[in-house]
Amino acid sequence: MTTTIKVSDELRDRLKAQAARDGLTLGAHLAYLADAEDRRRRLETLRSAISAAAGSDVESHASETAQWERTELTDGS
């Protein structure tokens, strides 16, 4: 299903030029922009949560992360 959205001619032309530059349709470009905004918000939420975390929690997370990064993964055979 498709729909029409109302934007200024200038914005439409700008979005179309961006899409063309990347070899995308306007719809695909808008989907990319929406995905990028969703990711930006998720990362901002994560940054806020980390900033609000107690120091001991941050240290515990860093220690556990370091342990995982040193772990050799095997397939059990």
C-alpha cells in the first residue's frame, strides 16, 4: 500500500536528490532515515541509562565485558 504525504516542494526535491545520490527510491530513502532516527534514539537512551547507572554497576559491566572479550569461543568438539 502507498500513501501521499504533504511536504513542501523544497523538502521533496531535497529528499529526492539525497535518494538519487545514494541510488535509492524516495521510499527506500525515507525508510533509511526512519531507521537511522530509531537507532539514534536507542543509543541516546542507552547513553542516558549508562550515565544514570551507579559507579559499581558500570565497573561490574566493564569487568564482565572484559571477561567475555577474553573468552575463546569453541563449538564444543
